[in-house]
Amino acid sequence: MTWRVWSYDGCGTCKKAIAWMRAEGVEFELVPIVTSPPARKELEKLWKRSGLPIKRFFNTSGQSYRNGGFGQRLPEMTESEALDALAADGKLIKRPVVDTGNTVLVGFDAVTWQKAVSA
């Protein structure tokens, strides 16, 4: 299956992930996360399939996170409120977000991604 990868051209982590996928022979489709972020409903499905806490979907080093005060707000937000915030601003979403067909990956970790290739 072709992996669907939400990424950002200026993101160093995304560049590493893309280089890794090419080296591993993974077929993938790039989706610009800033201009075409996952819709709220799709984001909720991705989050649930990932098995990760919702806070792991936030780009905590990004300007949108800092400017929005999410460091203080996020612990008090409901999951629904967090999903609404993520869907409203693609720069809030940690990247890359990858739908492999079998699982959902957030951020880049070669060991975790290798397991996804082997699955």
C-alpha cells in the first residue's frame, strides 16, 4: 500500500523521513500539512488508529503552539477541543503524520517506521 504522508517542505524531520522512505523503497504520497491538513473527522480517525495520546499530535516546538498558549491550555482541553484546534491549524500538528494503511505514525523514528514496513 502507498503511505499517505502529511508533511511540510521546510521541516527537517520531514526531509529525513522522506529520505528514509526512498531508501527503504516505500511508496508514498505527500500531502502538504499546512495547506491541506487532515479534516477534523479524518484527524480523529488517524488519532484513534495511532493509539497515541492526543497530546502527541501537537507540534510542541512550533510557533502556533507557543502563540496559542497550548503549553498551558492543552492539559485542560478535552480530546474534542484538542482535535478542533489541530484541524484548524496544520502548523499545530506534529509532522510528519503517516497513514501506512495498517497504522498511523506521528513524527519520525526509524526503528518505529521499520516495524511499520515489516508489518
